[in-house]
Amino acid sequence: MVRFSAFPHSMRRLASSWPIVISGLLATSATGHAAEVRRPVPVERGCGGADAPLTTTVDSAHDTVIISLGPCRVPALGAMDMGRMSGMAMMTHGPGHEDVRVHFRWPADVWMRSFDLQLLDAAGHRLNQPTTMHHMELLNFDRRQLVYPLVERVFGMGEETGGAAIPKTVGLPLDAGMDMALYVMWNNHTDHDLEGVTFRLAIRYSPRNLAPRPTIVLPFKADVNIHPGAGDAFDLPPGGGSRSAVFTVGTSGRLLAVGGHLHDYGKELRLEDARNGRVLARVQAERTPDGLVTGVSHGLYGVLGRGPHLKAGRPYRLVAVYEGSPADSIRRAMGLMGGIFAPDHYHRWPKIDRRDPAYLIDLHPPAATVAQAGIP
């Protein structure tokens, strides 16, 4: 049985960030302990092309992999009232329209345990994350998701998402040479460019020879309205309603923690056994009296028990419930549950199909150019 009783806060943060930087550490500072992969670094650029200035460093003295992008010029988008943005503006400033899409090879065999991000200006001072970056994702093109034939989202961060950590008793396996990709969308809503910005992502790990060996965990993600390459937002009538989707998992295992993503007027997300309607997991929106969603609760099954066991091939239903907005329709709602999944047998994880249309959309996303720096 996997228990996280000493780490409830870390698990809570991870469940929301994993579906989910060492201060002042430069990519070249690990003397005698770092294995480094470098590319030529232009002094000023948008950092979106095939020669994007990305560096990976393995600091074995601190059990950390540093992914550094920059220095970059982050173009000004102009001051904007985010509350009055049109649906089209929000859609073109969201997932699938990233400014940076660069591939690289993962540098070491490790058990990933945490991640943290710093955005630094040209003088090394920390920038405000919400006014510099809209979101980022780390993708693994050599492993697929549990539910969908899309490539694995190792983790992601939004404007106000912090880092996350899990204890040494569990670990996410990353192998040297894996085809990874970093996606970043900037968020400079000012009237001037930001010069010399550095994106620095610190990923802590446990070495592969750790004894006892940690329990293998991988990301879990399910969506009530997924359409690869076309977005997953949906509309509901005045007063609210629900949207659901049935899915299966490719291998059996346990959900150790879950979180969720809901937009305003969201009430809850629940995971059900589609055969009998039994609720296996539920997260609820934290809302203001007028229905604005300020957060989503978490299910931390690794703290209190073993978590719901999902069986390969058995149908499950994810339900997103919205309530409120009595006068107007609810526009661009979303319902996504993410978390941590411990497979019963890692070697039975579903294999990635590089011919699948969903995989090809990830590889060649619409209206975007993937920078394949350093991929042979």
C-alpha cells in the first residue's frame, strides 16, 4: 500500500498541476557534476524556431535536471482587460497556440519527483509569472496517455500554478533519450517587449538505483469533451447543466490523487463506474457567491487508503456539473480531471501508435510549427 501521510500538502499541489527551479542556479553552474547539452544561444529572439536556445543540465550533486530556455524576447501583446476578452481572443491565446514548441532529448534515467519554475529578466531578477507566461507543458512523445492516444503530458503549469512534489516512495520514470517537448505561451500584456527573458525549469529526481524502488506513477487525465486539435470547451443553457463522457483505461491500476479544472459556474466533477453509476472519485469547485470558480478540491487517496482501482476495458464515466448563471448561457465551459495513477503492471501500459491521427495532431498541431531542435 502506498501512503503519503507525511506529504499531504505536496500531493494536494501535485494533483492540480500534474494532468500537474533552484534560485540563482545557472545552467552552467554545476561544476564537476553536470552533464550538459547545449545549442547556440542567440542574444535576442522570440525563442520559437528550430534553433531555440534550450539547454538541459543534469546536476547529479543536487539530483536535479535544469531545462533552460533563453534569453528570449517576449513581444508585447498590449494592455488588455482580460475580463472583456472575446471568446475568440481567449481561444487563440490558449493551448494549441503556443509561442514556443521545441523538442529535445531527455538527458538521464531517473524517477521524477518534483518540478518548479522561475522566469528571470536579463539581470537575473524574478519576473511575475501571470504577466509573463500564460501556460507551459512538458510532453513526452515516447509515451502515450492512459485514456487517450495523445502523447503524455508529463505536467503543465498555468499563469498562477506553482511547483509540485511527491515523496520518494513514488516516482515517474523518465528514460535517457526520450523525445520530449517544451511548449510555452507567453503572456506579456504590456506595451513594451521584455528583453532577455530566461525560462528555467528545475526537475528534482531520485536516481534509478534508489532502494527500495519507488512505486511507479504516471499522469492521469480525462476530459468530458475532448476533441484533439479542436479544443474541449462547450456551452450550456442558462442555469447550467452537465456534460459527460465514457472512457476506458488501457491498463489496470489505482488513482492515488485527483484534481480538476472547471470554469465559472462549475459545481463538481465526478468519476463513475459506468456499469452501475457508483461514484469512484469526486472533486468540487470552490466558488464565490456569484458562481466564480476560485479553485477545485482534491481527492488524496494515497493519504487515507489505496484509492479507486480502475480496470482495463471497464467503462467509466466522467461528469462535469455546472450550476448558476440564471440569465445567460454558460459559454466555453470545461471539465477535466487530472491526477496520479499507479499502474498494476507498468510493462502493460498502452503503447504509443505513431500513426494514430491524435498522435499526429500532437506532432504537427494545427496553426503551429513544431521546432524540432536536436532531434535526429
